[in-house]
Amino acid sequence: MEQDESVFMCSKLYIAAFKGNTQEVAGLLAGSGGGTPAAARRARQATAAQSNANRHGQCTVQEVTGERNTVLHIAAQQGHSSLIAELCYQDSFLLSTVNRALDTPLHSAASAGHADAVETIVRLARANLEEDVLRGILCSKNMAGDTALHLAARHGHRAAVERLVKLAPELASEANGAGVSALYLAVMSGSADTVRAIVVSCGDASAVGTYSQNALHAAVLQSSEMVALLVQWRPALASTVDINKSSPLHFAASDGDCSIIEALLAHSPPSTAYLQDSDGISALHAAALMGHVAAVRLLLRLYPACADIRDNQGRSFLHAAAMKGRSSIVSYTIKYKMLEHLLNMQDREGNTPLHLAVVAGEHKAISKLLACKKVHSHIMNNAGLTPADHIQDSTGFYSMVKLAVKFYVSGAQFRPERQDHVEKWKGQDLMKWRETTSKNLAIVSTLVATVAFSAAFNVPGSYGPDGKANLRGDRLYNAFLILDTIAVTTSVVATILLIYGRASRSHRSWVGFMVSMHFLWLALNSMMLGFFMAVAAVMSDKKPMKIVLSQLMYSGLYIMMTLLANLATPGSLGGVVQFLVGSRSEPRRRSKRRISRQFPFVIFYAFNVVAFIIVNTIVLVSVSVGGRLPQ
């Protein structure tokens, strides 16, 4: 439906109202460009009998903006109390007008936080309107179901909230269209002063929020000051649960703030610490799931019996921590004697914390549990699987190797099974991975061979008139030639092996693939060392600089090789060596045979890791010695 353009507000009136120019607004409404409010009233009285249709050159109070805001809405939004009074004197019914969003001028003033404007509007409404109209303005809800108090609380306007709850305290008991109270909105605004303004003045205020939460649920994630205000005002909030049966203590425990947890427990009955949500998760479970060891320690100190709480799957807080890899919680539980019974506790499916940690692939938690002699790694779940049997479920190659080495070193057992029924691990398509990796490595090895080959004809120190190198006979130059030759040879060999491996799909091609990686790594290191020797050879008179360069290269190689060794080593180096060397213990020998059948690449990988570390050590020693060689 189209509107008559004459109802839209003229620009001069809008700007004057926005700026709060009372005299100019009064003059525009009276038909003149200015003048005093008294003169404007006399002019209005002289023209009161004229209809709006005949006043084409004069602004009216009925004019609205595109969103149907009246001039009083604009004045209220900007907090111009004197202009509000002037407009209400002219037409008091403007106080009850609404815009497209059903906001009254009181909504506009409250949303902007203008406390004086709020009080002025209510005072004028009380003086000029009937009681039922006044109550209608105070309790009016906009399209979203918000009262003026909701809007002021949402934006954290303390002064406006104080005035509103003083003028109409019953507003604090109202929920908006989303079912949220003003107190909950005040908490969400982050303003503790706004929260205080409501709880101090309204003892029966509503605290309801979204998802059946109350204001305390939101407050525990805001500040301890708000929590203290709310639990002292209404202690019952601490034991009220939301739609998922989570209490404020669940929220606080999941956040890990011990001061808030203590405040909640100090003002709530002991049963609060034992409340469980719809999944059976207690506050202790929530803290353990998030790895908040201080919160776990606090809850167990205040209520040690809550350690026995199990969720709907029969899992303790240690199960939850192991499943999420919270190694700090696992360590604390292992050290705490009163919690020893949890180390081997089984859930409804028979899984111990170690079972769940292996399934989740949480290596830190697994290492902590396997290092504890009180943890029994031979326990089978309801499916007849020990924790070691879950290695088969690993989806990553490195994770599988790491778990196999860890369980071998700890002496873990697999389930009894006919060995001809043992299936090889198929967690990752290794053939596809090898083909992709071989293609990329072949490109790298070709580039290394090209660079090393060209370096042999662009020797340091250049050539003499006889066509021979100027630095021939120099030790560092000779070392450069040897290293460059090694780089060319090993990179070419690596390229050939990689090409052969892509063409062949036999098991022997895996040996060629791993050998090619060692040759390529040797070629890269030889090329770097050759570069260093070349630079050192042409710096005959700059020994300090040569030492600096050698230290820089040594430091860079050391950091890189140490990082790669740590990333590649499945567990500790001692554990890898122990796995390769083996043990005289019969159970260990059986375990290694089982691993070699089910995970045949583990031994192969462990051997190559040790060889990789040995090669790196030789290179580092060479750099260190090379930096001290005389010319």
C-alpha cells in the first residue's frame, strides 16, 4: 500500500529534531522558521482549526520517517529532554505512537541509554495521559517482544535500567518474544552494574534465558562479580538446570575458573556437585573433558565422592580425559591414591581409559597410562579386544607405528588369536601414498643432480690461464669436489630408484623407495656442505668469518635435523632401539612377532629412523670439524 508523500518528515524538521534544537522545531511546527516556544504556541493556537491537508508549507507532528519514526522518536533516541517536553505539550498522544518495529519513544530512549529522556517520557505520560494508557506505554512490547527495560538491559545501560525498574519494577518479571528476561540480557551485556541495578530493586525479577537457562548460566562465563551478585540474590539459581540438564556448575567447570566454581558451591546444596546432564556428564566430567586440572583438583577436594560418578555409558571422568587426550588429568589421577580404582575401570562396553585413548589416538595420554605399572594393558573389553588390538583401527601410518612401538616397549598383550587369521593393517593406502611421494621426490632429486652437476663446472676461485682451477690442491676445495661428487652420485641413484619404484609394484620396491629417500637426504646434505666448503675456500684471509659461517650452518642444520628426528621418531629413541634389538623375554618376542605379522612396516620404519639419525649425526660432526680445518 502506497503512502501519501505529505506524511513523510521534511528534512529541516528531521535535522532540527536530531540536533535537539527546540526553538527551530517549534517554529517549523508553527509554520515559521524559528522563534521562541511561546511564540510557536501562539501560532499553533491561531492555526489549530486548519486541517493538515491545507498546510502545505508547514511541518506537522504527524510526519514520520521511512520507518515511521515520529519527531518524538528522534528526540527520544538522541536524549533531548527539553524537546521531548515541548513535543508532548503540543501533542501528548505522540507518547504512545509506534514505528514499524512497534517501538514507542520510550523504547527509543531506553535503547540509546538516555536515562533522563526515559524519566521525562514517563513523567509526561503520567501527567497527561490516563493510568491505563500510562501502563500500556511502560509495558509496551515491540515486534520482537521487547519492553523498554529489555532494550536498556541488552545494551548494558545501567542508568536507564535503574530509572525503569524504579518507575515500573514489574517489567523485570517480563520475558520478551524469545523467552528471555531483562536480567539475562543484562548479564549478556557484560555490565555488572546493570545486573546489580535489577537484582537490588527487584526481588521477584525473572532470570530466564535461552534454552531454559537462567542468568547464572550466562554469568559464569562473564565474571565472578556477576556470579556473586546472582548467587547472593537468589541461591536457587545454582541448582537450576537448562534444557540439557546442565547446571551453572557444569558451565563453570567446563570453563575452568576455580573462583567461580567455589562461589557456586558455597551458595548451593551439596547435591549440586553431583548433578548430571542428559548424557550423564557431571561437572567433574566437564572439567576433565576440557583438561582443567585445577578445577578437577578443586572439585575432588571439596567433594571427593563425586569421583565415582559415571555417565550414561558408564564412563568416569578419567575415561573422558583419556578419550580427549587430557594428559594432565591422567597424570593427576595416577598420582592420587584415592583414584587408583579408576585406572582400570571399565565402562558399559568393557573399555578402560587406555582402550578409549588408543581408539582416539591420543598419544600423550597413552604414554602416561602405559608408564603407570598400575594400569593393566591386557584387559579385554566386551568385544574381546585389548587396548593393543585397537592399533588396527589407526587410520594414519605414523600413528600406527608409534602405537606399535609404545605397546611393545610397555609389554602389552594382544588378544589370543590364530596367527593365520591375523590380517595386515589396511588403515591407509600406502601404495597410493608411495606413488605420490615418489613423484615429488623424483623432481627434487633431479633438481639436486642438476645443481650439483653445474657446480662442478663453476668451481670456487674460477680457472687459471691453463684452464685448471686456481684453488687446486686446497683442502677445502678438495672437500668441495668430493661433496659435490657425492651429491651428484646419490641424487642420480635416488632418481633411478624412485622411477623404478613407480614402475614396479612388488614388495622389493618398498626397499628401493626407502633407500632412495636416504640417498636423496645424503645428496641434500652433501650439497649444503659443499656450498659451505666452497665459501670457506675463497675466504683464506678471513678465518673469523669462516668460523661464523660454520657456526651458522651448524646451528641451522642442528635445528632442522633435531626437529625432523623428533617428528620421525615413533616415541623415544631408546624405545625404538629396544624394539629393533628385541628382548629375551618370551612375551616380548611373541609380541614382536605379532607386530611384524600385522604391521610389517613397523620394523622397517624403525630401522630407517635409526639410520636417518646416524646419518644426521655424521653430517653435523662433519660441519663442526670442517669449520676448523686449516686452509
